[in-house]
Amino acid sequence: MAVVIASALDKDVAGAPLFRGVSFKLERGDRMTLAGRNGAGKTTLLRMVARQLGVDGGELVFEKGARTALHDQRPPRESELSLRDYVLAGCSDLIALEERLRDLEAEMAQRPEEAVLQRYAAAQTRLEHAGGWNWRSRAIAPLHGLGFPDDQLDRPLGSFSGGELTRASLARALAGDPDLLLLDEPTNHLDIAALEWLEGYLTGLDAAVILVAHDRWFLEAVGTSVLELEAGRSRFFPGPWHAWRRELAAREIALGKAIEKQQREIERMERFVERFRYKATKARQAQSRVKRLEKMERIERDPADTRSLGFSFGATERTGRVVLELNDGRLEVPGRTLLEDGELWIERGEHVSLVGPNGAGKTTLIEALAGRRELDGGRLRTGHNVKLGYLTQHASELGTRGTALEAAQRATGLTPNKARALLGRFLFSGEEVEKPMEGLSGGERRRLSLAVLVASGANVLILDEPTNHLDLDAREALEDALQAFEGAVLLVSHDRALLDAVGSRTVAFEDGRLRSYMGGWAEYARVREERREAEAAAGAAAKQERRAARQDRRAAPKPSGNGAGAAAGLSKNRQRRIAELEREIEQAESALRELEDELADPAMWSSPSRRERATARHAKAKRAVEEAYTRWEQASP
């Protein structure tokens, strides 16, 4: 059954059409990605489906009782709420469902009619889908997956950064067990571990999903279909993201050929008209061709298709063999050490990826390598003839004074005309170069910082999250430029497609150390996964050995309470203690057996509240037996 059906949706903005005739149908397990340029209407469509914006034409039909959750770029406003309470507040329907079940329990006690029992069964099924009466534990799980430890769950929202609040908003959308999940840029502010967790969570979700993202690896891992929004029209593609990209490329080639063919035909007709318009014997044919030209529907590209980012780095001066070398590096921040005995070297022309979880120290390390902060220990050596280009995560090096043109001139020393030409290559056309720095969007600031970097002539690039705020076309342009760059690159990024395309070696932050792996992201991920599997297998084997040893000890005859059979040399006090512990084991096991006999009665599981109490009592009794055996093992010879 479809969770949502969109039929010929129209939307106008400020009286002008944004898109027309958007249609799609999604069932549980479908995960549709929205593709299109900035301004095509992707976020608007998400908010229409979330019923936050009206529909100007067409129809949206939802499955009866379907619950919708939207995560977008807007941070939460409830600064006084704790993180835990903020996430659970997004589960208000589950809280109401608990209350409904309790009311139905009371109603069944008064009149156990079939209609009441059916309503109770339906409500109980719905709650079980969300995790049963322990749904709160399941609702908190996304916080852990997105990188929040337990000691942060009770902090007020006002104490978190903007990026952390964005992650909290995502966790809240995931927590409510929605039937339709709408995600606008869910990968923002996530490290690679959180991205991988989110991919696994979404692919296992029993819900329909619509998402907008610029992370190509994520789109490929999660998406099952693509809805393309372009030039006010839509096209639905059933298939993964890479297949849509291949189909799109084929369409672009076909469109180019069609335009060329039509243009040749137009030129032939215009030449005929010019030659024979005034010749009596050909005038009628010429007039016929003039009418055909006037009626001909011209095949044209969307004007937006001609406006795309494309750039390259120029030739670089040759450096020494080793451009950067770190020995015994140490980095500290208040309260902890980020790096101890760090060893890192980068050679001429080498492209190195630096990876690690958020907070590991990647940005701190590259700030030290770029000379923006001092090492707390160790030695850094810069090679011969190195000219360093550093791109910060938030383009803070640009400042906020003046216009985009003035900022480019300050950073590059170019004349106004040359600076305009440079900015034009990065999509700042005409009056856009006069935009004030304070009014630039995140994407505009990033394009400006890339323009400055290209003009710098650097032969060693240190890049901190260079794809921040870039759309897909710009990311691919950056990827192409870095692949062709002849100098050395040290790259920090959460864009795994960029890491895999550009990196020839991967350096990972692991437990305060730097560890080097040959190959790009895919090779590093394979080695990492193999190590995890080996560690998990070793842990499982060790656990099995401990369990077998415990069972052997339990099966061994216990010394009698009067000391007969006890190991020679035990004191009477110790023998007495062992005998006491044996009696505790017998009592705990007897209590567990009695409880299990009691819980065998179906009446003990007849309601959610009784089930919860029974489960807790059984767990407590089993724990008492385990603890009694542990004490006996410690006291026994």
C-alpha cells in the first residue's frame, strides 16, 4: 500500500510558477532522492509533502493514519529543554498511544467486547512497531548513532553548537517511528562514522523516505529512486542514483545532438530563403520555408545548464621530495591530549586523505601544519620551495569586510579587472561581484575561497572540508580540479566520493595516534572492516571460552558445608564462607525456578504493564543467580 501519492503537483512562488505536474508514488521501503539545482524547489516540495506549505495544483494523498516527520536546516528553538526531552517530545503520538492503551485496558475490564479488543489490538500493534513499552530506549538510539554520548543527553539545548543542534533535529525526526520520513540535507555536520550509521538505519527502516543531499556516496548507498526537478518540470527515475546519472548523461548527449541537428536544418532553410526569396520561380518555396521557420519549436537548453562551475589549478613550481614532515607531534586542548607521538610525511605530488571521528583533532592538526597554531610537542619541517595554500572549514580567511570583489583583491593582489575575470570563472557574474561579504551565502563564500586558492599559485594544498555548501556540480568540478593538480594535497573531508577519487593514501586518527594506509577511501574502508570483523570474532571466541569455563565450574561438585572435600590448607573461616555462598546459590536458583513457574501463567503477561513488571522481575532473579556464582568463584580455591 502506498504511503503517499503525489498527482500533478503545482507550486507558485511570488506569483511565478516554481514547478508544474510533479507526480510520484512511494511505498514502505522506498527511498526517493530529489535532484535538481539550487532553487529548483526541492526543499519547497519537502515542505509541501510535510503539509507545511500549501499545494497550488494537483493532489497529495496519504495512507490513513500515516505519520510524517520532517528534518530540515532550521535549528530547534527550545533552548531550555534537555537533549533527551527534546528528542522524546518529537514522539508525542507514542506518548498518546500509551495513554490510549491504558484507557482501553480499563475499558476492557468493564466491558470486554470484541470492538474494544480490536481497538486495543490495533493500538498495541502500532506501539510494538515502535519498540513496545520500551520505545523510549529505542527512540534515544539515534542520538547515540549520531555521535551523542550518554553524558550529553541531559544537557540543555542552549549549550550545544549549531552543528550539534542540527544533529539533534535529525535524531528527533528519526525517533518518532514515522511512516513517511522527509530529510533535507541530513548529512550536514555528520562525521563518517555517523554517516555510515545513518545509511544502515535508513536502509533498514520500515517507512517511505524522501531526501535531499549532496553527498554522492550517501545518495548511492541509500536511494532507490530519483525525482529530478529541473526548469519547472519533473522526471521520475526508478533506480539507484548512479543509474540516473548515467541516464542523465545520455539525455544530455542526445539533447546536444538534437540541437546541432536542428541548427543545421535551420541554417540550410535560412540559406535557401536568402538565395531564392526574390527569384520568381522559387519565391513560393522560399515563403513556405519562412513559415516553417516561424512555426518551428526551437530545441534549447535550460539557461541554467550553461551556468556551471569549472576550473583548474595552474602549473606549480617543483618542490623538494618531502613537502611536510611531522616527528613526535603532540597536540593538546584544554582537558585532553589529541595527538601523541604523531608521525606524518607528505611527498611531492602525493594526495593524502586525513580521516577520523569528529573531535579527534583533524582540524587542529592541519592548523598546526599550516602554521596557524603551535605544536605542543615534536617537530614540523617544511620542504624546499613549498608554497602552502590553506582552505579553512568555514572560509574564515576571507573576513567580512567589503564586497566579494574587494575580498578577492585583498587576498590575491589582482587588479579589479583580473579579479572580476577570476570571480566570473566561479559563477560571480556582473553585479554579483559587488555583493557585500556579510551577505554571501555559504556556497558563495566557498566558491570565493576556491577562487582565491586557485589564484594563489600554491604547490601544496591543505583543505578542510572543501565541499561544505557546494552543490553536486561544484563538488564534481572540485574533484576534477584536484585530480589534475600536480602538487601535493592534504584533504580533510566527510565526502567519501571525494576522498576516494582524490586520495592515494589515507592517514587515520586512531586512539590519539596517526596510522597510514595505502590507497584511497575504499581500500581504507575495506581494511578497517576486516579489522573490525577480526576483533569481533576474537571477542566472541573469548566470550565463549569464559562462558564454557563458568559452566564447567558450576558443573563441578561443590565442597560440602561441613568442609569434607575442601582443598587442603583452607582456613575454617574460609570454608564457612564457601558454605554460606553455596547456600546463597541454592536459594537464588530456587527463587528463580519459583518465579519462572509463576511467570508460566499467561495471566502474568496479559497487559503491557504486567509484562513490563514480569520482565523486570525475571531479569533481577537471573542477575541474583549470576552474582551468587561470581562470589562463590572468587572465594573458591
